[in-house]
Amino acid sequence: MSDGIPRPAADLRTDRAHGARIYDYILGGKDNYAVDRAAADATVQVWPALPVHMRANREFLHRAARYLVTECGVDQFLDIGTGIPTSPNLHEVVQEVRPEARVVYTDNDPIVLAHARALLTSNERGRTAYLNADLRDPEAILSAPELRDTLDPDKPIGLMLIAVVHFIEDDDEALAVTRRIIDALPSGSYVAATIATDDFAPEMLAKVRQTYHDHGETLRWRDREQSARFLQGLELVEPGIVQMHKWKPDSDTYEAVPDADIAMYGAVGRKP
């Protein structure tokens, strides 16, 4: 292949739902399977707000990326848990402001690897790379040639942890692997994260979690205190840790969205 990305021979595990493919289906994509659609449809039955919630997550990614590139001068990014490409992707958002910006995408789903070409259509002044890896193995990410060859380890990096830590159910493991990545970042780096919570509709979201589990996908809700642990030691950007649709919204339309329709906290923090 001209893009240098190998196509996966690995099992796509179409017998069980995958979060990236559920997300793709809800956002109107076509890179999903029957089990993913079944999981998404079953979830919407118990929580009709799922599409609103998932669109809000995508919009948070765009707002946080624009903030980091325009207000903080960040021009290189590590996006862990990329998901199936959905335009505008992260590099399209940041390279619109800084054409020289660089992005390394990371995901563990073979179907994302299969579509990685869409993540490599960089502005000619910038650069993107794709790394097939899992957040649960931070050493593999940090030592990868794709990372070393694309990002300058001595300059601030924007780490994007968007809708990913809830796929690691063990709290100690989730904290350990994310902290390993954050600890490796140079001073002046930023972390943007969305973290799943059932604080605003616990009974309904308990059914959502069970539905995910019934279709073979993991899901871990965390309250605000548990979510804050992922950002410990960082200087939080105002307004701090809030429901993601309330983090520096582009308009006041977020006020019409009930709190019970959004099941993630969003925050951005700077590493001193």
C-alpha cells in the first residue's frame, strides 16, 4: 500500500460489540457490524439520549483541540482511542489553524487500522501517523517508532483521552496506564479527557452498562471524584471538570440539553 499502513489479517471480532463501531453507527457511519448495531439500538431503547451524548463527545473533541492549538500554542497531539475516522478528524481541526501541526493516532481495533488511510491525509506542511496499540500497554505506545518519528518529545504535546478510559473497568489499571502516559509528557503539555459517568442518571445508565455487557463490550462509570483522579497534578483550565457539553461551549444551545442526557465529564489540564 502506498500509505505504508498494513491491512489487518487479525480477527475483527464481529461476534461482539466494540465501542468504536457503536460510536460509528450512532454518528451515521458505515463501518460497523450487526452486533454493534444491535448493541446501539438496544442502548437507545433504554437511553434515548445516546445519539445526543455521542455527538456532544465529538463536539468536545473539536472544541478542546481548537482551544489547545489556538489558545495554548500546542502543535503536536497524541490521540489515544481514536476510533473510526469521522471527518473532521483531529488533524483536520488543528491543521486548519496550524498547517504544520502533527498528530499520532492510536487505537486497538483492527477495523480502525483498516481505515487508517483516512487519518493520514495530512496537510502537506504537517504530518500524521497511526499506531495500532492499546492504552493498556503504555510502554508500547511510548516506545513506538510512529510516535518517536512524528512528535518532538521535548515540546508540549496535547494528549487526547476522549471516551477511552471507560473501556478499562479496573480503576487501578486505568489510573496506572493513563498516568504512565501523562508522566512521560514534557512540561507544558495538556491533557483533554472525557470520562464516562452515571452521576446524572444512575438508574437509566445502569441499564446502559448492562446492555453493553450483554453485547460483549465493557463500560465503567466513574463519579466526579473518581474522574478527577485521572487529572490529578494538572492545572485545570476553566471551567474545570464539568459535563462535557458545558466545557467552553460554542453557543448557549447546551442549556437546552438535560443533564441526564450527557454521561461524561470533560476537562482540559496543563502539566506544570
